Amino acid sequence: MSKADLKLVGSTKKAFQLRKCKLITLHYTIEQIEPILKKYMENKDILKVTFNLRKKGVLALEPIQNCERAMWVQLWLDDEFSTEKLVENMKHTFQWVEYVSISDFLSGIEAWIEKEMKTQC
């Protein structure tokens, strides 16, 4: 990852923060960061990302974190979760995560790029 990648993601994030930006422009900005997005998805084990350009939101199929699984077990131990519900939840390894704005999702990519740049140095 390079400073150019970081700058590209930053400018893409700014494009999505604009109120009146044509959908085709937003589409092209996503195409530009596609190689960076693929590396990010591979690194974070994200299976699929869907952009809603009209609402400027993102759906990502991300792995379920261990802390969330621990919370389910704790709820089950506290009798707030049925055994059936716990078993059903534990079967799943991925979940759909909704990012209210594409800018929020891109901020995560920026943070990842900055971390990668620090580890390369």
C-alpha cells in the first residue's frame, strides 16, 4: 500500500460526502479503488461488498467476531437466549454488516492502508 492509494481512497470518500454528485461519477470512483478494495477484502476476510450508490450505503458480508460469539454464549448462560437460538447463531460464520454511509466504510479502508504503510516501514 502506498501514499497514492491512501490519497485515492481519501478523494473517493470526499466524493461520497458531496450532496449533489452524479451517480456515474460515484460509479467511476468505486471502479478506481477496486484493486485496493479487493486487497482490503482479502485481508479482512470479507466475502462480498455491495454498494448502494443512490442511498450512499454499503452492505458487507463480514466474518462474525469472537467477541460477538462470546456475547451470545453469555446471553445463553443468563437464560436470555434459548438453546435453539444459540445453536442457530453459532452455525453462521459470516453476517451482513450495513454501513450507513460509504464514507464510513472508506474510513475503515483508510485506517487499514495507514496501518499497512506503518508495518512496511
